Amino acid sequence: MPMNGKLLAWVESHGDDEYLAAFVGASAARHRDPATQLCSSAGDARQWVEGEAAALDVPVEWVSEAPRRS
């Protein structure tokens, strides 16, 4: 079932070979913890987010860092 809106996504480097992929629904960005996945490359991290977005049938907006929570 598609959800409305889009995902806000970002990738954080955690050393030489660990990247944290993260995303949250844009409408819930200030209220929910993001979904996350540790990956071995930035490319794998982006691919994981894109796959999750495709499964939800929503677009991805890439941001440079996690949205601030209220």
C-alpha cells in the first residue's frame, strides 16, 4: 500500500567502512526515530534507502543530515 508524501533520507559515515543509512517520512520527521541500516559503503546505504522507498512507492529527498526533532 503506497503512503502519501516522501522520505527524507541521509547517509552518515561511521569510520572507513561503515555507513549509516537513515530515513523518516517527511510528515513524521520531527516526531519519529528514523529507520536505519548499517552498510559497508555509501553506495550500499543509498541503495538500501532507494529500495525501501520503492517498496513504499514514495520518492526520496536526500538531505545532508538528520532533521531536527521537536
